[in-house]
Amino acid sequence: MKKLIYIIISLIFLNSCNDTFLERYPLDKLVDKTAFISYDNFKTYSWSLYNIFSDNNQLRRYSDFNSLYEGDVEANYLYDSDGRNRWAWQTVTPETAPGGWDFSFIRTVNVMLDNLDKSEMDDKDKAHWRSVGLFFRSYRYFELMCRFGNVPWLEHLVTEADNDQIFGPRTPRDEVAANILRDLKYAEENIKINGDGDNTINRNVVRALLSRYCLFEGTWRKYHVLSGPELYLQECARVSELLMDDYPTIADNFQHRMSTEDLRTYPGIILFKEYSTNVIMQTFCRGERGGAKHEEMHAHTIERYLCSDGKPITTSTVYDGVATMNDEFRNRDLRLLYRVPPPYRVQRTTGNVLWEYTGNPLDREYIDLMNSLDKTGLRPFPLQTWQPFTIDRIPHIAGASGSLAPMSNNTGYYMLMFYNIGTNVTGGGGFSTTDVPLFYIEEVLLNYAEVKFELGQFTQYIADRTINKLRPRAGVANMVVNELDDSFDPCRDPLVPPVLWEIRRERMAELMGDGFGFDDIRRWKRAEYFINEQPLGVRMDKTGMPPALKWVESGPDAGRCYRVDDPLSQGKGWLEHYYLYPIPQHQVALNPELKQNPEW
Amino acid sequence: MKLMMVLFLVAITNSIASEAYSQNTKLTMQIKDATVKEVLSQIETNSEFFFLYNSKLVDVDRKVSMDVDDEKINEILNDLFGETDVVYAVVDRQIVLTNKANQISFVQPGSQQPQRITGTVTDKEGSPLPGVNVVVTGTTQGTITDIAGKYSIEVPPGLKSLTFTFVGMEIQEITIGTLTQINVTMAESAIGLEEVVVVGYGTQKKVNLTGAVSAIIMDDVLGDRPVTNVATALQGVIPGVTISGSFAPGVEKSFNIRGYTSITGGSPLILVDNVPTLNLNMINPEDIESVSVLKDASSAAIYGARAAFGVILIKTKEAKRNQKTEIKYSNSFAFEKVTNIPKPASPMETVLGLKDMGYQSYWSGQNIDIWLDLLNEYKTNPSKYPLGWTEIEGNKYFLKQTDLIGDMLANYGFKQTHNISASGGSEVISYRLSTGFTDEDGILITNKDGFKRMNVSSYVNADISKWLSTSLDIKFGKNTRTYPNSGIFNDYWKNYLPSYHPDDVLPIEGVDYPVQTIQHAIEYASKQSWVNDDSRIFSRTLLTPLKGLEMAFEYFYEKNNLNQKRYNNYFILDQGLQDALNPSDQNTEYYVNKIFEAYSTINAYATYKTDLEDLHHFTITAGFNQEFQDKDQQWSKNYLMISNELPSLSGGTGIQETGDSFDQFALRSGFYRFNYNYKDKYLLESNGRYDGSSKFPTNTRFGFFPSLSIGWNIANEDFMSSVKSINTLKLRASYGSLGNQAIDNYGYVAAMSPIQANWIYDGLQPIALTTPGLVRANYRWEVVETFNLGLDCNILNSRLQGTFDIYQRNTIGMLAPGMELPAVAGTSAPLQNAADLKTNGWELELSWKDQIGQWRYGIGFNLFDSKTIIIKYRNENKVLDNYYEGMEIGEIWGYVSDGFYTENDFNANGTLKDEVVSINGVISHPGDVKFKNLLDNKTSVNIIDTGEGTLNDPGDLKVIGNNRARFNFGVNGFLNWKNLSMSYIFQGVAKRDAWIGGNLMFPHAGYFSTFYEYQLDYWTPENTNAYYGRIYANAQEAHSVNQRTQTKYLQNASYVRLKNLTIGYNLPNKLSNKIGLTGIKIFFSGENLFTLSNLIPGVDPETLSWNYPLSSMYSFGIIINL
């Protein structure tokens, strides 16, 4: 009996040995041994790296319409009239840190880099893919260093055993900066000149990033008094010149960079984010034509735009003064009018769509101008909301009698960049397909102009090759370098030399809305000049205006409306230690070796 | 119907036949000087008549002489007893004699009066037995004996016997005949007939259990409730078991045994007839015989690696041998209604609130003052604005109060169920066949939220030879769950819509469009469906080659196919608050998802029982188990359908998308159980399992999980023999360690999944790969140890029964990320066996049942509690937003509210005075919520902040509550009187904190929000003594800071709910018999009739949210036994 049981049990257990029955592996997933063999394998993996251009850990990104101008809102070039600039009002804390302390993308790139040598590709192909990887890793490290200064440098994939890295201290900025430069130069030399075809990372894209990065790091080092800015400045000048040779022409329509269905055909585009119906679509156009966007430009930013004679408002002979919004916008840099819709008024007849002109020629002055500037008809004035309704006036103040909810704003200078009725905006948000530029020659020209000044080499020749190429399409007279002295703009920031002030002014006007502002004012170490300005709105008739609007009573800004108080009057304002972001408190708690940035 | 007619005719024929014999039979006899006894004997010899009498009452020694010729029996008996006090009764062939003194209790033959039977039930020593079940055989009518063992029962005419049952005693069936008093001596049952419970791979006498096992009989629990899923039926009836999940029709619920399991998750193993089930919703509760819950490690260890957090064993109904055919039909019809609904404040209150927030014009464009004037005007003269809104300067002003939530709910949901089953058995074969149907139309308007299920089940069991029997159980189920799908309008549980939101149509360019309300979204929605069909085949072969040895071989195969279809049909709604049209989905996406799942199991095991000298009893079970799950998913999408009515993959003009996924796991194990029992006093049991699982790397794949438990039944000790009233008093102790494998199937493989890149190349999104995570090749099983102490008692013959268990469950080596890696690692830490936790808890179950006169009643009570602490976790700095050592699971960290800031706290320029506490990064104003400053450090003096965010420096946060449900309880009872029965179940939680937050909690909580009726007491300069803090236009300033988790707004989530109340009535048998049925019962049942809760309206205490709400259900139905 017991024997029988014994036999049965042993039969059963004999059968249950560790055989293939228990070996089960995923049938629909790859592992690194199978994912990194051939050239095409790397190409496949590399597509995931392109996500960085809409990654929420980047200040400049194209993810949703609220993120578009973020860098320029942080810089207080623009402002959200329902909120306050968090730096000016000192509401940033390590607990509510703006974030970005995220190394997952570095890991994603390092997986690819560390698998290159094990692959079956030849050395040239390996070098190409190493270059692509290094480009993306540099792109991310640039942002990390820009925010936090010292950051841990991760040359290779971090494994669990790498405690000295995971729990280690930060790498000094000097080293991080040098590594980024090293990697980008390697990429420049080893990447395939044309990348992997249409709109992929290629040598010019690498150079464009080098130009941007080296200007940043060179000027940061100069103004924050760190060692060796010249190396970066010279590098910027070198690659910028190469790019300028490759992209000799720029487009004659400034605005179409932001409202073209296919940027392939737009001159000067180095890399862009493509959008296409039912493939990937965007929300930017809908955002601007709806009711949820609150970004506006403020009066002091507007005052910094030049007049058509190439002079600032203080010395221009064509400036018509500040009495009305019509006057303010007359004879100005057209790039202002493309970003802030100029004033007009029409009469809606029945419903929210049909309209007719009023009898007053001033009411249609800018309608005619704007419609004549745009040959496509896709940016019509009067403005149309997404529904589409007709906006019967600019300024279009939220809550003023007779105003509509969409496209209204609080103080009058509404910010527009993607306004375009040719692309789909119905259906719940994300249905638009106009492309957006990521790298383009206009930025490189401005990088070059600025870096040449910093190198002491800015001349009329340089101005003509850069700024004076941009101005004709903005309706602004050319820059004449030897006119630029202390009297050219008595209102300039007195700490900035006159020529440099004009170069920076040009950069602001050309790149407004593209999110470079905050990084610019920080590398110039002039953040408090911009951040501490109180955002002011238009001068207009108070009748019918919502009581929430406050009005400046006296001084040069008398008559302007505002919603947000002057931060300095409340004892707030930019603080010196804000030039570096705080490391999130949670991360310092996890690894005290990181050490918080000073004063936070 | 045909069947019933036949039965009816037979009954009539029978009654004619029985009359006929006494009427038609004529006897001839001549007897001289014989005793009455001899005469009677002669009659018995010469006819089919027989006599019943008590010789103490009837003088049978009297001498008589008789000479009758061809006379009827009545005439003969009249002659025989004419002069005496003897009376007689003839029932068919049976003649009962008694005397006149006893005639009162004498039942006249053939009368249609019910017959009252009384008697006493004793054990073999003659002691009365209380609590014995006495049932009229073949009916549901019954009673139990009282404390003196006495009973009294009314037997409908035509019914012939009584059945006496008692735990541990042989069943007795006694023919009534003409008797009015039946005294019964119950004999102890020899084997097996004691209450047995299902345990792993076998059964066990309840009295001999040494582990913590709760068992219920499904019919007792389900009763007449209109409940169609197993989970709902079990809620509140088993101590230690909690059940949670959505209330929407057909959505699966989740089970938990004994509280928090593991930070990696973990739930009980649910087995149906020894095998795991893919889809518990497929099982018709009517097909379930019993449910056992194995709660401690010792009872569950035989299931090893998957049983760490308990096992729920469901046994489906079978059939017995030698049983006449029973056919049962039952139905129920239920009406559902939602009673707990959030109510927004009126339009006037809402707009006044907007004004108080500081809006001069609202985000949708309206000027607040104009709006208030219009609302006042509308109040006095509604006919001026018959549309309920008006337009001024291009802005619509909404005036009419609407009820958007009320409009989306149907007046009544409806649910019907029908079940029919037949079972029976002969000497060698038995069977059970059943069919069930349920159809529910949920509480949303339209019939788009619904659940429909069809079950068919057949069980056949046959003896092939004396030592071989086999059974085959085939179950098929098909269910269809539906829910409205309306593209971008799919959020039906929005809680931010104001009461002035229009609910009808609005014009755009002269055309009226329906407004974007939830009601319209549901009405225009398409019906999304999930169709499951599930087939289960279970074959079981039993061999009994030797005495005491039983070998079982089981093969099981289940196939579940899901076919999901979702279509975003095209329709346009007007946005309502803004003049705009929104299409449901411009691209009209059509989505088909098919999942094919198969599960196969082989079990082979043997049980050997032997006894030594009737003192030592041994049982050994050992076996082998192998399981394999294979899941295969395919999905496809297409867009831009050419027909809005008939969407299909091929009928779309968009870019087709498709994808698939696969998932497999395999398990191979050996298991054993050893029982030793000395004179039913000392009990010992060991269970164990050796498991190998594909979820672990090759080298750490196998694990051995043993357990041991002991029991001492004090009531069986000699010194207790004088204490008759205590039947069982058993102490139990157990210890066991189990594995947990509730983790991803491929957790140790650093896999890279294909994804679409966020980039366009050659016109399409190229395929990229995800970044592989960190993995550890050596991770292995989590170990779960349980210590359990228990006490069972059974007093006064089961009238009072009680169980108490106290336990500690340690979950060791949890496969957690182990720690939180700093962000520098770029990914989360690999799973490793790095964290431990312990749970302490206890369970109490008490029940009492008795009878007073005609009243039978019972009450059961259960209460249980547990608490879990993390005892190991790699978080050296004790960072608070992760687990840390000493953390109690469920703790809520928050600020301590300290009133509001007042004008006195501020300087003239609006800044806070130095001595007043400030909140880091926040600009405060009067009326904002102030918090207590609990901790200062050098950078934070008199400032509210989160410190370093660690346990040592949590800033001004502290633990303000705990969101785990504590002291769960259930109360159930019944009360029967004659044919009426009543039963109820209460269920609740005695202690729980909840942070609700959001729109339902706070006035105008966000940018898009509104006010509810109970949220109007907020701070304004005129109302500084308010409940809520200050609220700001556009949710600016400290608006959200005032809603931070804090003591003042922490909610008490304890509750009591009447889960069920049922009243039933058994039709008198003479009525049911008349139409040829054995019994008819009608019932009324109410589910969730009321809830006592402190929560704000709309928030259910079980789900803590406003989501598919719980409904009250009123049902009635009928049960027919053929």
C-alpha cells in the first residue's frame, strides 16, 4: 500500500522537473541582445529620441498650447494676466520646484550608446549612430546644466550597482559643459552629412545646436564670471558661419515660419516638427483661437520694439506717441503686429459671425494693413475665433460689455503666434497640422551677431550679414552700427553697451514667442531688469470695462490698465540665487550628496 | 404546462383509488369467542387492511363474536366497537384505533385539514436534543426543536413524512400515517454526515479544522436576493473578507482577505472546483453550492505560491445518488433607483458665489451684475424668458435651474433573472442541469448601460465500476456588458457643471443644436460592448482501489473569448456655456479588441485514510498540479467610417491601425496534506507545496511552502463530559509560510516594447522601442508568513456558535522597487525582494438561532479589523512620499487647520506681519486658511512648509488620519413565523478617514467648477466665521492652498448599510399541491435600502467618489418546486 503511494508520488514529482514548460518569455517584446544588431535596429530605436522636442522637462517645447511661450512668460516678456510671474513674486520653492530634474532621457540615449560596440555595423555606421545619440544627449544635458548648474554626468548606462553615481555628488559645471562641447563636436565630425533622410538629425542640425549651446555657455561664463568663455564663443562663431554659408537665403515672410502646412518649402529651416492629419496633430492653433489661453504681451515689452525708421520710440521721428493703441502701433516693427494683433473695430450685424466696417477709418486702419501683409488669406482680420466667430474689436477685454469669451484677454495686448484659419481647429482641440520650426537660420544669424559682439568683432559687415537680413521683412530700416551710441536709446538698460542692447533687442523681436527669453536674460545676468517690470496693459476708454481692471494714475504710464501689482512695491522681486533653479527637495532628501543650490 | 396536467391527473386518480379500496372492499367473516386482537388479525390476513393501535388505549383482549356477510369495513368496525369507547379511522388501507378520550387529536381520514404533529427528539441516552431541524419531507416547511427537545409542526394533507436532521446525527425520515405524536431518537452518525467544509483538494469535518476557515452555503447567503454576481452575494457575510469595486452592471469586483496585502498588490486566489477562473462574472451564483475561505497560511498552504493572501474555494452544485428528480424554477424582477445624488446650488446662489469670488465677468463672458439682475427678474416673472436664457451683447445669460445629474439617470433601472434547474440520481448515475438568464438595464437613461448573461451548466456523474467513477461538468456562459460611448463626451461623472447649465437646445446661426449635457451625450452615444463567452470543461475521475484510498484525476480547460467593440459615432452638440459646436469625434474611430484566453489545469492527487484502534486517525493527501495560461490579444482601429450606422474595420477610409500582445504563464507543483487526529481531541495538520513558476528566473523559480497547525477540542475531554451544553470548544494554532507571485509575468526580463514615435518620417509615425528598465536576474518569491490563533465554540447544540481568530501576517521580501532611486538613475529601481510589512488583525463571528413557539429566529454578527505597518523598506532618509519603516499603511499626511487669516494679520501694504505665520511660496489674504506652525528650522521660522519632506523633518505636516477601513462589520439575521420569513444583512465600517477634496468638497474648487448646496458657507468680508476659506476668481491666489489636505476638511467615512431585506411567503401546500407543485414561494427583496453615512451628498462610502452610483433595488419574484 505505502509502496503504491510512494510510486505514485515519485512519478508525479519526477515529471515536475525544471523543463521548458516553465520557460516563458515575452512574445511581443525585444531585449537588448535582439534590438541592437543592425543599422536599421538603431534607426528604429533612435526614433524614440525625437520625443525630446515635446518633452515636458524642456522649457522650449511643443507639447500643448500652454507650453508654447513658457520661456518668454518666465522672462516676463509676456505674462499670464490671470497669474503672477513666479520669480518676481518669489513663489518658487524647492518644494514646488519648477522641475526638470529628470535623467530618464539620458538613460534612454545611453542604452543606445552602450550597445553600439556590440552591434554588427561597421565603424562608420557606429560613428554615425554614436553621433545621433550624442546629439540628443547633449540637447538634454544642455537643458539640465542651464537650469541646475552642476549636474551628475552619466557617460554610460547606470546600473543598480553604480551607487557612486546614483547617490553621488554633482559633476562640476566646467566638466559638464566641456563634455557637451566634446560630444557635439564628435557628432559634427562623424554624423552622416544628410542624416537619415528627410528631416532627421544631420550635420547642420548638430551645428545649429552647437551654435545655440556655445552662445549660451560662452555668454553665461562671461557674465557669471566663470573661466574660459572664449572657447565657447569662438566655437559658436565657427559653426554659425558654416550654417550661414549653407543657408544663404531667408524667407521673405516672417510669419509663415509659424503658420505653414509644410515647412520643407520654407527657406532656412534646419529641423522642424511635422504635423499631419490623423498622424500627429497639434493644439496650438486651437489654443490661440479659444478661450483658455491667457498669455499677453505687456506695455514695456511693446515699447522695446523699434519703429520703422530703425530707431527706438524715444528717438524715432515716425513714432506717433502713446495716446492711443492706434498711435502706438503705427510705423512699428511689423514683427510686433504679427505677435500682438493691432487695434481695430468692426460692427457685428446679426449673430456672432457677420460684420461690417464702422464709418471710422481709424477702426479699419490695421485691418487693411494686416490683410495686405498676408497674401495667403489664412490670417484674416478681423480675427476669427475657432467656432468661428468674428472678434469685433481689438483690444478685446474679457468681461467688457459686448465682448466674447474666446480670444478675449485681460489687459489688451493679446499674444498670437499660430493664428491660422487654414488648419483644422474643431473636434476637441488637437486637430491642427501646421508645422513648427525647431532649428532655423534666423536664430543662427542672431547667435552669430551676438557672439561676434562678445568677441569684439561686431562690425557693419556683420550687421549686414545678420540683422540687416532680417529687418527688410519686418519693415524696419537697417542697423547702422556707428549710429549706435549712448544717445541712440536713452531708455536702454544702462548696464548694457548700446550696440549689444540693439543686438539683444533684435533677438527679442525676431524670436518672440519661441521661448528663448528666460535662458537669454539669465545668461546675460540681467534677469531682474526684465522680471521686475510690472506688466501693464493698453490705454483705453474706461467705459464698459470690467471693474477688476486697475488703472495707472500718474507717471509716464498714466492711463494704462493693469491686473497684476508691481512686485517691488510688495517687497518682492528677482533674487540673485534664482539664476540656478532649486533641486527638488525630494531629490535632495533621497541623496543628500546632491547639495541644494546656494540660498534655496 | 403539459407536465403539470399529467401530475394533477395522477393525483386525482390516486385519491379516487384510495377512497375506492375502503368503499369497494367487502368482507365476509364468522368468528366466535375470539379476542378483538384475533379479529383484527383475521381481517389483516384476509384483506389489505392493517391496523394501528395502542393496546393501552384499546382493549383488544375483549371477547367478541362476529357474523358478517359481504359488508364494508365501516360496518364491520361499527359492529365490533359499537358499544365501547373505541373510535376508528380508515385511511386507505390503514385503520387507526384509539379511544374517545384521545379523539380530539385524532385526525379524520380524508379531511382536508392540516395535521398537527408534536413530539420530542432525544439522543440515544434519552437527553432532549434542542435545535434539531424538523422538515415536512419534500417541502421547505419546517421548524426546530426547543430547549426541551420538543417540536410542533403542521403537516399539510397529502404529505406523508417528516425529516429530522441534526449536525453529527443520522438523518431520520418518519412516515406520519395517522400519528399525531412522533418521538424520535437520533443516532449519532457514523462518518461523514457531520458538517463538512471544502478545503484544498478535499473536504474536512468542521469540528476537526485546525486552520482559519470560514464557509458558507450559497443558498443560505443568496436566499431570495436579486443578486447576480458572486461578489455582491458574499459582501458582509464572511468575516475578514471585503469586496470592493464599481457598481456598474457587469463590472468585476475585487476581493480581499484580511486587509492590506503587499505593496506590490496581491489578492486571494479564487478557485472554482479546484481550478482558477478567468472570469468570475461568468459563474451564476445559483449554480454554487458552497464557498470556503481559507484565511491563514496553514489552510492555504496546499495552494502554495498563489495563496499568500488567502484562497476562496467555490464549489458548484452537483447531484446525489438515489434522489428523485427535483425541478426548481425561480425568478426575480428588480427595480433600481439611485438615491444619493449631488445637488448643485441654485443659479442665483451660484452667480452670487461668482460675485463673491471676485468675478465681474465670468470666463464664459457674462457680466455678473447683469446676470444677477436677470435672475431676479426671472424669479418674479419666468414667462418673460420662456427659453430659460437670454442673450445680451452676444453673451448668453442662463437663468433656468436645471438638473443635469437627475436628467442622466433613469427613473428606474430594471433587472430580471430566471433560473431553472433539474437534478436527480439513480443507483449509479446522478445529474444536475441548469440554465440561468439575467438581464439588467442599469440606472443611466437609455438601455446602453446593461448586462446580460446566459448560463448553461450540466453535471453528470457515473459509477463505471465499484472502484471507478467519473464526472463531467460542462459550463458555458455568455455575457454582454454594454456602456454608452460618446467620444469626447464620455465623462458622465463630471461634477463641476452648474445648475444654470442649459439642458435643451441652443441656436447656432439659426439652427438649434442639442446642448452638451450628460443626458444628451448618453442619448446620442453608441453602445460600447464587451461580449465574453466562456466555456469550462471539468472532468474528474475517482478511483478507490483499496479501502481508505481515493485517487482523483482532474482535467480542466477553460476558454474565454472577449470581443470588445467601440465606435465613436458622429454627432454634434452645442457646448452650452460657450457658443460653440463640438463634434463627438471628427475621425469616427472604430475599435475592435479581441482577447483569447485559455487556461488548462491538470490535477492528480490521492487521499489515504486509516485508523489505528479507533483512537488514531490519519489522513494523507498528496498530489501534482500543472497550470498554463495563454492570453492572446489583437486589436484594430479604423477611422472615418463611410456609414455612421454600420461601422466596420473595412468600412473606414482612415489609416488602419492594429496591434497585438501575448501573455503566458505556467506553474507546476507538488503538494501534500497530512492529518492526525487522536480521539477527536488532539488534532494536527500539515500542508505544503513545492511550486515552480515561469514568473521567476530559472534559478529561483522553485519554492517550498510548508505549514503546520494544531487543535485541541476541549469539549471532547473526559472532564468535560458532564458539561452537556458545550458541544465544541476548540483551540487552534497555526503557522505557515507562503509565496506570493502576484507580479508581472515577465518581470525579470528587461524588455523593450514597440511604440509609435512622436515624430513623422515618410508621412507616418515610425515604430520605436521603449527604454528597458532595470531588472534583477535573481529575484524570487515574496514570502508571506501567518501566525494564527483561534477559538471555535458550539454551545447548546449549535444554537450559539462562535469563532474568534487573531493573527499576524508578515509579508517578507516584497518584490518592490525596493527603494526609490534618485532621479539620476533615470528609471525606477529594479524589482527586488527588499521590503517587509506586517499586518495584525482579528476576526470575530457569533451566531445565535432559536425558536420560541412558532417563531424561529437567528442572528449572526461578524467584526474584523487589521492594521499594517511597513517594517522594512530601503528609504534610509525616510522620505515621506514613499514607504518608510514604521509607516502605517493608509496614513494621511496633512496640515493642522488654524482658522483664517484676518485683517489684523496684515500690514498696511498688504504684506503679512512678521509675527504671523506665513505659507512658503504663497501670498495670503484675509480669509485664507491658516495652518498651525508645527516645526521650525533655520531656514523656516514661523513659515508653513514641508521641511525636508522626511519623517524627521516633515515641516508642518503630520499624520491627520488613516484611509484604511477599520472595524468592518456585518450583521445578518432571520425571523420566520409559520409560512412567513424575513431576513436582513447589514454591513458597514466603524472607523475610516477620507480626504475627498475636489469639486464635491470645496466651493468652486477649480477653474471650471461650481457650487453645491452645502458649500455656500465660505469666507467673505461679511461672513468671516465661515466653514470654507476664501475663494478667488479663476482659482487664483491661495484658492488651491485653502484646499490643501488638512484637519478641518477631513471626512469621516464610517457607515452602516442595510444591504438586503427580504420577506418571503411560502404558499400553503394545499394550495400548491392543488396545482401539482411541491412548493411555491413568493418574495419581496430590497437591496441597499438605506445607508447611514456622514459623507457629503453624492459620495458613496464604499467608493469615496461620485461615480456609477449605488442604487437601491426593489425586487419581487417567485420560486417554484416541482
